[in-house]
Amino acid sequence: MAGLVASGAVMALCVAANWLLGRFVRGYRPPRWPRVWAACAVPLTVGLPLITMTANAPVLPAANAALVTLVTLAGLALALLPGEMAAARPLRLVLLASDGFGLALILLYLVSLDLVGRWLANGALWYVQMLVVALVLGVAWLLVMSAVRVWRRTTIPGAAALFASALCIAYLLMPLVHHTLVTDGYYYISDSDNFFARSGLLQAATWAAAALLALAITRLRHYLAARPRGPKRRTLSRTQGINVI
């Protein structure tokens, strides 16, 4: 989780810096994110295991240090994705982030399905209700954004872009918000149970369900955008006396 919080901070700084440079530096073109990631990957791959296995106490075993490194590198890749859009098309980024919020609710709450039995056994019906409300709200928000996009005739992002936006919000932005704003000034790192399922199978199923929902929403938007708008008008041709649609 520390790697995801750090990646969230990188994402916030990257978006802010690229937005400012795109607005105030004429002809600014942000670097491609794979190049930036590759430049950072080598020192991080070496440095993170060395730090986590030798500094502070207790130190991490090699397996845990490797996991921290892999998660941080994955988080960094996500963190760098919005930079180009923030510089060139900030409004499109805002809309994509709004889309991602709805799908992020699905990612964050589906992982709690394995806790429903325990909640019911303990009489914590409120948690079950909150889970249902969050999932319904996530789908409803995606439908609302679909209507807005079709109404305003905005560019429809691909399913992969929608899914990536949800990953950025669920696993980078939300851990950063928790670390900075919801820790009563102690600034501790959140437990992974707040964001990921304890069961690897449930976590994989959650990602698959969110990906399928992103694909379904994208297809729905393309279908709605392709439909003709308004009633067809019929006019009488003066020369031929036939109906022309």
C-alpha cells in the first residue's frame, strides 16, 4: 500500500505539472509515459529492495520486498497515464475521471462480498445495505455519464481507458486521499483489506467483472451515439411530388 500511496502522489503531481505546462508553455508536448516509466524502473527495481530489506526495523523478507517493488512499478505506470491528456485535453481527462469514479465504486465494493455472511451473522445489516447502495450507485453513475456523453456528443473513450481510469481512482487516488485526509493527522498507510479482497479468486473476479462492465458501457455508448436523434422529417419535393426523408 505504501507503493500505491506514493504512486498516487506521483499521479497528482504529474497531472498538475502537465496541466500547468500545457496551459502556459506554448508548444509543450509531454514526454511519453512509457519512456518516463522505463527511466524510473531501473533505479526503483534496485533501490526499493535495498531500502526495504536493509533500512529501518523490521526489514522486509526478499519476497515481500519484491512484491512492494512490483506493486510500486505497476502503480507508477498507472500514475503516468493521465499526464498527456492533462496537458493537451484536460476537459476530456475530467470526463474520463468522472467515468472512472463509477467503475471504481464497483472495484472497491465488490471485494467485500466475502464479508456479507459475517456481517449478517453479527447483525451488521447496515454494511450490507451500504454495499448494495454503492454497487447500484456505481452502475447508475456510469449510465448517467453515458447519457451526458451522448447528449453532449463527446468523444467516447475505449473500454481499456475507462478501466484504467477506474484503477487510477480506486488504487492510487483513494489510498492517497485516505493517507492525507482521513487519518486524523497521523498519516498512516491504509491496510490493503480496505481496497483489495483477501481471496485472490474474488479479487480476480472483481477485476473481470469491472472489465466486462467497462466493455458493456462502452458498447452501449457507441450504440446510443449511432442512433438517429429526434423524429425524421418528411418534406414534399416540389419537382417530383415524393416524400424525401
